[in-house]
Amino acid sequence: MTLVWLLRNLPVLAVMLGGTFLVLWGGRLIHERTRLSAELGQVQRQLSTALIELDRVEEAARIHRAHLARAEEAARRWSLIANDLQRTEGQDAPLSPLLGHIAERLYQTRP
């Protein structure tokens, strides 16, 4: 009798089994969606923090490049002045005793 009852109610049992499967599968999908949504929020917070830090680093690099450019320009100007002084020294007139003493201290040679 149970075999006859099982065969007679097979479509109903199949539908019930399929419905149970769909409910369990849907619950798993909802749980997965909730987990992924929380993970997405965390990753977005990390990304915004990283972007803020990147902006800070870019600003620091820009300031540093500007400082290096100014230092390079100052070094170039001082080099030009030093070369000009060395080239023109003694051509126009002898150095005064004060300038001779300063030149001696700077270049460690006697004018």
C-alpha cells in the first residue's frame, strides 16, 4: 500500500521537494547577498581611506618637487656667481685686502 500511495503522490512530493529546495536556496542567496553587501561597504570605506591618503601623498610629492626645483635653481645661480667671480677675478683690478682675505678663506688660495 505504501508503494501505491508513494506512486500516486509522487508529483505532490516532487513539488514539495522542489519547493523546499527553492526556499533553502533562496535563503542561502539572501544570506550571501547580505554578506557581500557588508563586505562591499567595508571595501568602499578602505578605498575612500586609500584615496584620501593618496591625495595627501600626491600633495606632499608636489611640494617636495617644487622645493627641489627651487633648490636646484638656487644651486645653479650660486654656481654661475661662483664661476663668474672666478673668471673675472683679477681682470679688472686687484682685490682689496678685505676681498683678498675673503677669497683666500673661500678658495684656500692666495689671490
